[in-house]
Amino acid sequence: MKPEQILSHAPKVLSQEQREFYFQHGYLQLESFIGPDWLDRLWTVTDRLIAESRSLGTSNKVFDLEPNHTADNPRLRRISQPVQLDPVFEEFGLRGPIVDLAEDLVGPDVKFHHSKLNMKWSGGGEEVKWHQDIQFWPHTNYSPLTIGLYMDDVDDEMGPMGIIPGSHKGKIYDLYGKDGNWVGALDDDDLPRASLDKAVWLKGPRGSITIHNCRMLHGSMINSSTRGRPLLLHTYASADAMIMADSVVTGVKHTDRIIRGQRAKWIHFDTEPCLNPPDWSKGYTSIFAVQQEEAAE
């Protein structure tokens, strides 16, 4: 659906002004949107998963571990696809309050794409270099957006997510390196043209929400604080956006599931091309590993 069509539908939770801001600037931030009851439930499951990770020596399909992860000092970069790991995460991602936000911004027919919990551990949790999301999982149009939940207070020291306002209307960048290998980040030659001086850093109190369009340039610095920065992320799209075959997200439970409204009768194709991602089966582990140039297992 086009923005004007979406805006013609009455919003569930956002104001019309907030929706217009999103389509103009490509992002939104809502402070303390999620209450303590949901946060307590999500933390109970998260703590259990962190405890499970202590027994691991290397990353797997669920846990992306920092190289110095140990049983005594667990250091997680990501918990992948939490929506399929526990009923609490499933309820939150498929039927929780953030689905109303998705409906307000992609239209009444909402498709779930994927989820992840980026931990950014205390005392050096890794940076995420500047990139756009859509090149990792191309769709037929650019409606997909990602809704993030800060599960704890986030300040400047903790590596809050940074975005470049309006960059969702700009260039789709090449995320391959000069040697032709996928690097998952902007090339050094592109950085001066990316208006990084206009970055907005989306910090906020526990329960705050970030929303960014799939074309939005975004990244984050290392976490230099003594506290972790867990950011629970869910991606949604309009029902008329079809996932392309080379998406990094494949074979995931609930992906492509209609969670609001109806299945689209017509597919919407955007006229602007999107970068084709690599063959993910050839050693790709995670955005963290590839950006940090870690050797594949």
C-alpha cells in the first residue's frame, strides 16, 4: 500500500501526526510504550535463555556468541527468532501491543517477517556498522519496518541505535566489499555520502520503542557501560510485500504469516531495484560476525 492509502485508515495507537512523521523521516521513537507487566514476562524468558547459553562454546542457530563467551561470563550478541522459542515471545510478537504499531504504519493487512533479540553486552558489546536492512531480506516493495523494544534503560554510553533521518528515501547501498564478498555494511567510500553528521541516537527509558523503515541507514556504537543493552526487534510488512527467494530469513516459523487482516490479492512491486544478497549457505553466520570479519566456522 502507498502511504496515502495507509493514512486513510484510522490509526489504532499512533496519531496521524506521528504516522506522517514516519513516512517523511523513516523512523519513530515512543518512550515507555511497553509497560512493566510485559517487560517482566519478557525478562523472565530472556534470563532463562541466557542461562541456557552458558553451556555453549560456540554460536549456533539460536545463540550468537561473542568470541570471549564463557559459562562464567556469558556474552551474547543475539538470540535469534525468539518468537519461535517461547510462547511469551510468540504472544508479544504476533498479538502484542506492537502489532497495533505495525498496522498503523503498513496498513490493515499485516505480515510477520522475523524477530531477534540483540543483546549488546556490557563492557564492549560490539558495534553494528552503518547498513540498511532490506538488502539482507529483499521484498517486492519497501513497506517492511522493524519495531525495537528497549528492555532496559538506554543512554549514550550503551550504544543506542543511530539512524539517519530521511535516508529511507535515498540510495540503496551496495553492501559488498571491493573484493566482491558480502560485508553487510557501507563501504568506506560511501560513508562520506551517507550524511552521518545528521545521525539521531535513539536512547530512552525501559519500555521505549524504536521503529525504522527497511531502507533506513542505521547502526550503533559499542556498549562501553557496565549494563547490557537488550533490544528486542520484530519485523513486519504489508501483506502485499512478497519475500524474495534469496532472503537471509528462510525456514523460520511464522515468517510470511498474516497476523492482521487478510492475505493480499495483488502483489505490490516497487519500481526501484534492490541489491541481491549472497548465497547465505556459504559460511554466513551473522551480521556481527561478518562485520567484524570473523572467520566462518
